[in-house]
Amino acid sequence: MMDERAESHSNEDVSTRPEAEPTAAGEVEALRRELQERQDRLLRALAEADNVRRRSQRDREEYVKYATESLLRDLVPVLDNFDRAVSAGRSAGDGAGVLEGVELIRRELLKVLERSGLTRYSAVGQRFDPTRHEAIARVVSADQAPDTVASETAPGYMLHGRVLRPALVAVIAAPDEDAA
């Protein structure tokens, strides 16, 4: 390409031609250096992005692995109390003392779970709500309104306002529904 340029500019002043060639070569070299610098910066940016992604993934995995640590730390004393209650029940033979100990442990466990955002709810007397209740039985009654929770086999639990386990309930049905 330089040969074509030299031939096409043969009529030009000889003093201008030598200046043009070194400038073009200098520009090419400057562009090569700039390209190399940009490639280096790009590679470093890609490496940094990859490191951030790996670090973030490692942090996420560690968070998931140890997310329940504080809850479990609070539950360990509850397990210790259960062990003590079982030992006391075996040695004393007194059922009332064991029952009282287990009741204390139950309350302690509920407090620990409430501190972690778990709330217990009862459904008895409420209108049946399929998002909060799971019907496991049907009770026919003319005395009470249909679709009302008559009894509860197990209470429901919510975690920070979201149903963790629905209440297991028996729902009232009208007598004519039973015949149909």
C-alpha cells in the first residue's frame, strides 16, 4: 500500500513525502499500542467480573449453608431440656413432674420459633379459607353456618406472614349437602 501511495504522489514535492510516511508509521504504532492497552483493560475487566461472580456465588452458598445457624443455636437448649425431662421421667416415675417439664419446654420452643418469625394461628370458628386451612374432615350440622371451621386437628403456622403449614381442620357442611 505504501508503494501505491509513493507512485501516486510522484509529482508532489519531495520534501513533503518523507514527512508523510513517518507520520503514518507513527500513527499505526500509536494505534497498535492503544489497541493493546484496550485489550489489556478488557481482559482485566473480564477477569474482575469473573472474580466478583465467583465471590458472590461463594457468599450465596455460605449464606444458605449457615442461614439457620442462629435458630439452631437457640434450639440446642430446648433439646437439652428435653433430655433432662426424659431422664427425670425415667428416674422419678412421676408423670406430673415430667408433664410440667415438657410443658415448659414447649413454651420455650414456641418463644424461640416466634423470635425467628414463626407465628401459630388457630382456625376454629373462622370461615374456611383454602389458603390458610386444609380440610381433612367434614362435619354435618344444621346449627352452625356452612364453610365454618368446626374443629382443628393441628394449628397452622406462618413464617413472616406467609403460610408455612395450613391448619388441619374439620369444616361444617349443611345437611342437604350431605344428601346430594
